[in-house]
Amino acid sequence: MTRTCPKSRYAIRLADIRAGPAGVLEGCYASLTQLQNPMQQTPTDPTRIFALDPTTKGFGYAVLETPFRLVDWGLAYVSGEKESGAVARFEVLLDQFRPDVVVLEDPTAPGSRRRPRVQKLLRKLQETARERGITVHMIPRLAVIECFSSPDRRATKYSITEHLAVNAHLDP
């Protein structure tokens, strides 16, 4: 059975939701596997995902490879002109990590709290990645919160980070 969040265009299986965030991530990985190789169960190459979240002083980022291996994470501080500095730093990170997919917040979705300056930055980052031939997924903020929330506890940035840190497969 599939349940689709009304605020999101992403389908999530009900069994995955009941399994919590780990189940949702596994379900997303299974969907990605089918998209990459419809005739195989596992992808031939790991998919590298670059996720970015703008902050007041730059942006935070995480680089993952399927199946759910954290490659790197960090904060990119930008001084001076914010938009051009953030785009330049983003380009450096794209060159460094060479992702297959970039994930950004959808600033036009219901529940987004992004100011016009950040909305413009997110559009510019999306444009930059697409110009390089990288697939870009714009994910609503509320879809992320729903994915990591439980019936008794709404997800916070801290609880999401905590979950990812506990469940990520790190290289020794």
C-alpha cells in the first residue's frame, strides 16, 4: 500500500512509514534502485547524493552514497556577498564530490519559511547543478519533517541529525 503526503509529490509505502525513518530511507533506496536498474535488484554503481541546507552564514551539507553511507558533511561559511559566495562554494563542492543527485529544499512548497533572498539562492543553486547535468530534487520541508517524525514526537533538526548519525554507515 502506498501513502502519498498531500504536501509532497513523493510516494512512501505505508509499511516503510510504520518502520520509522530507517524504513522510509530503505524504501527510498529501493525506489532509486528500480529507477536506475529496472532489471536488477541493486545498482551497479553507488549513487552519490549531495544535500544542502542554507543557513544565515552559508550552508550545511551532507554527501551520501546509496545504500545510506555518509561520505562527508560540513558547514560552508560564506563571507561577503552571500549569493555569489554560496554559489562559488557550491560549485567547488560539486567538483570535489561529483554527485549524481542534488537535494534542495523546495521554497515554494507549503510550510516553507524561506525569505525571498534564500528562495533566489535555492533557484540559483538548482540552476547551477542542472547546468552541470546533475539531477536536482526539490523536497518540501514538511515532507522531511513527516518522514522523520513518529506518532509521539515531531522531528527537529537535532533529532534528524541524531538519527542520521546513528544509522549512517561510516568508513573506518
